[in-house]
Amino acid sequence: MDVSTYQATGSTAGEASDLKNRVRIADTSSRITFAAQEDLGSGAKAGVYCETGINIDTASTTGQADTNNANTATFCSREGRMYYGNNDVELRLGRQNVWWTQGALNEVGSTYLGSDSATNLENGAVGVYTVRGENQAKLFAGQGMGAFAGSELYTGVMGASGNAGLTNNQGEAATTGQGAKAKYFGGKLLYTAGQYVAMWDYQNSTSAAAVAAGGAGSVGLNSFNRKASKVGVGFKYTPDSMVSLQYWAKSRTDMTTAGATYVSMFSTGAAAAAAAAAAAAAVTSAGNAKDSGYALVVKHDLGAGLTLHGQYAKANNITASGVTQDDTGAKAYTLGLTKAVSKRTHFYTAYHVINNQANAAYNMTGGNYASGTSRTGADIKQVAFGMIHNF
């Protein structure tokens, strides 16, 4: 929990669209976990893991903006899996974390400072299909894999809530006129050797085009493809201090059948008008977009239980339908200090900033930590004082 301030001011639409400074009591992704494991002998094991998000500030499923937080909706809302394996590798089945996790390369976020400006830039704009994949099968590398521990390969079937509202992503659902071919897959390669840490992360999701219910003459449904990758390297200059650098690149391709009127949510200004005109002319493609950026993260041990955390991140301009969209980038900063009072409890103070360009709308969306929806062109500022306790 923390006591924090939040504001989003300087929006392109003018002062009337700003979110003026407010003070709140904020939950920073609290959760309760149930886990069970059985020793099967000969090094084998089996078990279950169920991590459920809770909002102890409101005792409800809504976040700071009074919008629903799906990660607090029900049991295992954050992550749930059954698994079988040994110290080398586990087969895990269920809804599981992917992509979002960065390990030692980015020790900020809800585990340390309540939020994370850099990751909010990394996952915004074009976006990725999922950071917690449903209907998923994963192979996870355990401690027996040595330097490659923590690496993973996964695949899954898209659920009905994915793909940013596109309508042909039913995956396993039986729907008239639609196939069940929507899927995602990816992997993370981690390598740790002494003072050095490296990571490569990749995700791909596809959903084939389908004919809408109603047959000939009906409006066509969107097909969908997203690709996302990031690479990172880090150096531990002391056992508890690290500097790291990450670079990400993401893309999406939306193909529509003739007659569809889908317009790219990433186009702005003249590009948005051109996309609307193209849709009206019944072309067969719209909504293609790319984004990229980088982040520098520093964690510095000051001794006596004090640790300094710092971030700088930059999101480049979005390319939509092959055209670079001016003023669609952003910069982000985080500066924080943690004070450990035990192995399970620490206090923190943090300052988070996202500076959006005139046509960008990044926000502190991770963990539903923002007090309002994104405001195009606004500068997001937060100051927090909080405590984290693990039990």
C-alpha cells in the first residue's frame, strides 16, 4: 500500500481534459497465493500454484481509476497452473506470466516501488497479445539448468477477451462462421554467468480471418497478427547493484475482408482520416503499426538496508500503415529509494514521470495504478510513500 499523488496535465485537448493532482491511498498489486507440491520420488514433483490479486484499499475488483482490474476478479486471477517435472524442467498448464517479467534486469515495479515507468512504455502503443497468457502450456527451465535457469517456451489458445476487442479471437469457443485457430506462442531465454545477465524475449500471436455470422454480404471480421521482442543485458558491479539496458520492438498487422470499417487505433491526424477513407473504400488492409524503444535501469546498494532505484526509458514514434506518426513517442523516468527493515518488509518512496508527446497517450496502466484513463499529450506525474510486506 502507499499514499500517493497522481496527475495528468498538459493534454493536447486542453486544460478541461486534464486530471488535476489528487491524493489517494493506493494498492500496488497486492496478492495472496495458495500453492501445494508433492514429492514423487526420484527427483520428480507435481503441484499447483494459484495467485489471486486483491485490492485491500477498496475490497473490490476495481483499480485506482474505478475501472475493473481483471487480475483481481476471481481465484487464480493473476496466475494459476498445475505442473509436473523435476529440478531441470517443468511442464506447466494454466494461465501464466509471460513477457512482462524481466527479473534482475529491472528490479522496480510493484515488488519494489509500486509501479514501473519503463515497463509501462514497453507494453504500450502497439501492445502485445498478453503478459499473462490463458489456456497455456509452458516448459520452464529450473535450477538444474544452471546459467539458463528461468528460460521458458510456451504456447496457448487465445481466449475470448484478447486481441484488443477484435471479434474473431474466440480460440477454443465454438462460434458460427469462425474457426478455432487463434493461438499465441513465445519464449524467454535467460543467461546468468557471474556478474552478467542477458535476456531475449519473443511473442507471436495469430488469428485467421473468418466470415461473419450471416453469410454473404455480412461485414467481414478482422484477422490479427502481433509480434513482440525485447533484448536486455545487465552487469552486477556489486552483489546487490546492477546497471542494465533493454531494447524492445513490436508490430501488429490487421487484415480485414472487403467492406470492413476497422480504423487503426494507432493512427492520428491525417493518417486517421486516410485510414477512415480507405476503410470506406473497402480496401483489404488497415491498422498496421510498429513501435520500439529502450530503457536504462540502475539499482544501487547504499548499505544499511537502503537501495536506490532509477529508470530512464524512451518510446520512439509509432509507424502506422507504413507512415511515421509525428509526436507519438514518450519519455519516462522513475527515481525511488527502498529501506529494508527485515527480509520481508521494506518502506519506499518513489517519483514516476511519463512525458507524452502531443499524439501519445502512455500511462501508468500496470496494476491499474493510474487514477484515470490515458490523456493524449499529457504529462503523468506520481509521488508515492509506501510499504511492502511479504508473508
